[in-house]
Amino acid sequence: MKNLLTFLSLLVVQGVYAQQNISSFFSGTWKVEGKELYEHWDRLSDHHLKGFSYEFSAGKGISTIEYLDVKEANGKLVLEASVLGQNEGKAIQFEGSSGKDYYVFLNPEHDFPKKILYKKISPDTMHVAVGAGEKEHSFKMIRQVSTSNLVSTAAVDTTYDEALAQKLKADERGMKSYFFVVLKTGTNQTKDKNLINESFTGHMANINRLVKEDKLIVAGPFGKNQDNYRGLFIFHNVANESELEIILKTDPAIKNNLLEFKIYPWYGSAALPMYLPFSKKISQ
């Protein structure tokens, strides 16, 4: 359970704070001091947080390590951690308590760690100690500055552009409706390698076609997870769910039941499609 050592603590802190209705200070992205290990998480409500940890390397890019969930359950604060490739995908639970300036989550039955202790050092630094018996691993985590803060506001023209807003079909809030699609493992459990290869080759070609047709604007895979979620799509310029179902069934992997889908209406920034031209500039 080494992967737990680095990442469990942050959500623990925010979980206790959420229980006490204290500011969401710890939300965001944090980095282990001296290592390319990170965690990002978001506060869903006063009593529920979700997050994930990841590693960055120049050769492989971002690799997800685990999924985290902190919530109140039966009057107790519980942390659940699901480490990819460990414990058969089952979440490990830690029960929380707190005192002045420190927070502890315990699971005496777990091999390692059994205890997670952490303390806020400064507005941008936390001390974390994770251990079992005499063994203890300590480290610092540093808040990462948002990339938006690295750009001078003086260099960004924020004047309302009516023509651009109309082109992007933005409402008065700069938002618009999309369709968010979650892909899951389908019912077809075939071992036919030719069918699988042809289906997923066609899957990628279909993605590129839909991007060129200005319907699909986001596509990407999930890391291994207990829900069998395989990937996601975000569509725009589609009239309704019925039309989208027809579009999705042009995907060979979906048509052959290797993947199945669930559609959700989604409301987000109308500027989202503007990232696409830049994606070509950063791909080697």
C-alpha cells in the first residue's frame, strides 16, 4: 500500500474541515515536496469530497494512482481510498477524528498504513505523517499555484466580445448546454482479437470524424476503476438525446457492444471548444 502513503492525507484534512463547515482551504492541487507526486480534489458539498492522486513523468505524462472519497456516514467521517491495481479494486476505509491543529484517520486492521496524522504548517504547506506501529513516513505537501494566476491580468483582454459569444452560442452567463457521455465496458465478452482490434481502430477513427464535424469536443479514457468506466465524451451542436444516440451507434466499439454508454445533459462554459486548436500545438 505504498501508494497510499503519499496521497491519503490531503482529503483527510478537507474531510474534517467539511464536517465542521470550515472553509474549503485545501481544495485544489498539492505536490509532495521533492517528488513529482500530486493530488487534486474537489469539495462536492459541506460533507462530501472526491479526488484523485497522480504521478507525472516526462516520458509517460500523467498516470492516475488512486481515487479518493471523503464523506460523513452514520455520524462518522470516513475516508475511502481505491488504489489502482491493489486490493482487487476494493476501497479501504479509515475512520476520522480531530483535535486542535491536527487530524487523524485510523484503520487498525489494515496492514499499512494504520494511522494518518497531519497538520497545517502554513497557508500553503502541510506536514503529513503516515505509519503503522514504529514505522512512520513523514513528508510535506505544497500548494500548487493555479496556472491562471501565472498570466498577468493586464495581458488578457476581458472585454465582452458579442460576435465571439454568438459564434460559440453562449448565453448571458457565457455558458451553454452540452451532452456528457460516460462509456462503460459493454456486454460483449468476446475473445476475438480481430473483432476487438477492428472495433477500437474504428472507435478512434470515429472520434476524429466527429471532431471534424464539430460535434465532439472532448474525448479521453479513464484509468482503471471499480465502476468499469472506460472513457468520456462531451458533445455540442447536437439537437437532443435521440440524435446523439444515433451518432454514438456509429462507433464500431459501441455497435459491437464492446462499449456501452450513458448520456447526461451538462451545462458548462461556451468557451470550451476553443481549446481544440491549441491541442494540436502541444502534441508531438
